[in-house]
Amino acid sequence: MQPTYAQLNEIAEGHDGFVRALALRLAPAPGLAEDITQQVFLEFFGKAGQWDLTRDVRPLLAAMTRNVARRAWREKTRLMPEVAHELAEHIRELAEAREITWPDEEEKSALRRCLEKLPPKSRLLIDLHYELELTSVDIAARMEMKADAVRRALFRLREQLRLCIQRSVRGRSG
């Protein structure tokens, strides 16, 4: 049975961030994650009648993202000099070797607690970037900052949140 447009749209909206994050991890090149994400959903929609959409589609989307990322990465590195190509392949293999884990409820709860502890300006940066999906340039313009400062701040905030979540999860289980 062919899924409806509404069903497919709901799946795409619900899993866009997941596919985008995985694409960025598998093909760490500027702009490539967006192309990979779009291609994954184009292929997913094109073959929608073949999938069992009553089950969790994340494993399917993860496999599709890996395949599309490999193709995109191969195409992107095809014209590179041999040394650069070997380095790019090594980076891709390292990124791909990392196991994909899904955050459990305890980690999600820890993230919410950690976000609540952030100062208002830091929470605003996180909201603008992850909720509104604004670029660092757009955020910089809104917050009267430089784009590089926004990127550095987001990098530091991600690290701060990662450490906070680890401490929180370890503190509850230990």
C-alpha cells in the first residue's frame, strides 16, 4: 500500500534532524550534509511503497544516509589529488566507524536539565541554531556578534552540554 503524502511529510519532518546530523557526521564537508539529507528523502519518497512504515524508520534512514553519504563523498573527493583523497577517505572511515547510538530517556532528561542551567544568551543561541535552524551568519546579525564568534560559542556550548549530560547520567547511575 502506497503511503499518503501526509504520512511521508510527517516522517520527513520528524526525522530531518536525525538524517541531517548523521549526514554531517558521515561526510564532514561544508554544505554536503544538506545535499545528502535532501537526496536521502528523495530516495525514501521514491521508494516509499517498498518500506514498512509501521516500524521505526530510523534504521532504514540511517542505512540510506550512509549509502548516500558514501556516494556523495566519493563524488566530492574524485577530483582531489591522491594525497588529499587518501586523507579524505581516512576521515570518512573514522567518522563512519563510530557507532550510532540513540539517546535514551535519561540522556534526554539530562539534556533538558543542562539546557535549563544555561544563561539566557546561551539558551538563545541554542534555540536560534537548533530550533529555528538559523545559520551562524543569521544568528550573528540578530545578536550583533561576528559569525565566527557564534560558531565558537556553539562549539563551546555543545561541549559544555555534552560534559553536563555525562556528569548527570553518571551521577544518577553511580
